Amino acid sequence: MNNSAKKSTLKCLVFTLPLCISLAGCMSAAEHQLDLADTHDRAMTLGLVQKQVPVGTSQTQVATVLGSPNIVTRDNNNQETWIYDKIASEASFSQDSGGAQANITGSGGIGGNSGGFGFPGNLSGSLGGNYNKQSGAASITQRTLTVIVKFNEKNVVENVSYHSSKF
């Protein structure tokens, strides 16, 4: 490798190395948004209700699957209606910061004319740099799930209705 090529390679390394270091490990706000915890782990979900509480399920089975209802009412025919009203709030925040600093100073030749890696003659100068970055994302979600389970005279599920919202 001739001296000109060696100088070019060193210059490229000197300028690109700090840039690569500063960008490694930094996340954008959009990437943080994807990392935020999701609320799929709730104990009572619409899918659970649809799968585990079909028409014909006994009151005991409903209580086992969904737990105790928030409200229990009886109609004119003495048939029970159980109402489950669940509200979940979740706040998540993800943050990342990073930076790099490089100060390269040199003088004289490295390796001389002896055939080692380096440059004969004088190579001197200094390079300094500094880069800092912070990014983050926040998410606040509220979900509601209201489930109404109506039982017949034999205390088995006659009808299940629900309303779900997310805001």
C-alpha cells in the first residue's frame, strides 16, 4: 500500500469511527414507541369472555373464569344478571441517550520508512468531536370492558353482551 493510500485510509477511519460509535446503540423515538409495554396481559379480556363463557355455562363456571361480578341484579322473573366492569390504565415511558467523543492527536511518522504500517515524514494535527443524543416515547392508555351475563331460571348463561373501548 503506498503512502497516499495509507493516509486516505487513516483519514477515513478518523472521521467515520466517531460517527459509528455515536450512532451505535441509539434508538429513535419511533423505535422506543415499539418497545413500550403492551396491555395484552390483563386477567380479563374480551377474548377470554368469548371463549370461556358461552351460552349454557353455569354460574359456578362463570365465577371461576371471570371472578366475582361488580354488580348482581335480579329481574321480575327472579333471573340474575351479573355485570363485570373493568377499567385498566397503563402509563409507559422509554428513554435512551447516547453520545460519543473522540479526540485524536498525532505528530511525526508512524512506522517511518522501515516498511511498518504508517507514514514516513510528518503527519500532525488534531481532531476533536462530540455528539450527544436523547430520544424517548411515552404512552398512556385506558381501556374499559363491560360484560353483562344474563342467566336463565336454571342459573346457566342465557346471553352474554359486552362493550369494550380504548382511549
